[in-house]
Amino acid sequence: MKDTEETLSKVQDKYRLSHIYIVSDVEGSYRAWCYSKVDFKILLKILLDTEFLDWNFFYWTVKRGKATLRTGNKKNRLPQKIVSVLGSHSVSIPLSCEKVVYDTGLTKKGLTVLLGN
């Protein structure tokens, strides 16, 4: 967890990102997001600058042309919980989100929420 916080803190400083929220539903598996608005090219740079990047997430972000965030539970896992918040500056939380069906073409499916473009 400490390594995850350190790499995200470096990216947060480099790109001047707002608070970063880190969630987990199993030890050693983390998802992180913030509510800063950036264009797609900057998003890709942020992802590439993030050590411990999930390359499947990167692949599907590039393939779709947008990033999605899983908010639901994975099968046979506990609910996600916030395990850390990296403070910075706050920005408004979007008033609405686009719900999309997450389907990688594999057998796993779930509900995700699109946060921005």
C-alpha cells in the first residue's frame, strides 16, 4: 500500500491533481481516482506515469477512447472500501455519471460509471 501511495503522490504532484481516493476489495488490489478534469491525452500520460498500472485497464481505456471506473462488487469479493485519501485540493464531484456495461469480451461483466470524457 505504501508503494501505491508513493507513486500516486508523485503523479498527483506532477499533474496537479485533486484529492486521490484509493479503494480496495482485496489485499494488494487497488483502484484510484480523482475528480480533476483532464483531456484524454493527459489521462494516458498520467496512467503511463503510474507505477503498478493495470495494463488491462490501460488497454481497454485506449480501445474505448475513455476510462471507466468499476463501482460495483466483483463476484465473491467484499464491497470496495476507501483505504486511503491523498490530500491535495478539492474539486466538485460530478453531478451525474454515465452508466455503462463493462464487457471485455470475456466472461466477466459488471457495472461501471464513466467519470468525464
